[in-house]
Amino acid sequence: MDDRSHFGDQTQDVVDHERTYHAFSILVRWCMLAIGNTIFWLTLWFASPAGFWGATIASIVTFVLGYLILVRHEEKQPLDIWMKGR
């Protein structure tokens, strides 16, 4: 029962739906990263002694980390949801 053969083949509608959901998921992750990083940058710039350059450097670092953790991981996921390791 673990081989998932009882689900049948993927039709073109299912594949299209998976691609659309995958694209939407990546778009949402990019938006989360951009909005969160902007709020972080503005908070550091105006509400801390870090100043403009300190906030900018910290925001660049957090943006790169956020990209690696949030976006890059999801972009490399296979579309086949039944694939091992997904």
C-alpha cells in the first residue's frame, strides 16, 4: 500500500494544477520575504541606532538567508507530489 499505485496516473489537469500551485507558492514566498525584509530594514533604520548603512547591511544579510531558506528550497522541489523525499 506504500507504493501509492492506488492513486493512478497523473492527468494533465492535475499536472497543470500542481504547476499553478507551485508558482503561487513561490510568489507568496517572495512576497513574504520582501515585506518582512522591508519592515526589518525600516525598523532598524528609524527605531534603532543602527542607522541607514547598518540597517541596509543587516537587511541584505537577512534577505540572502531568507532566500536560501524560503525560496530556493521550494523552487528545487519536484512537481510530482508522490516522489520520494518530497
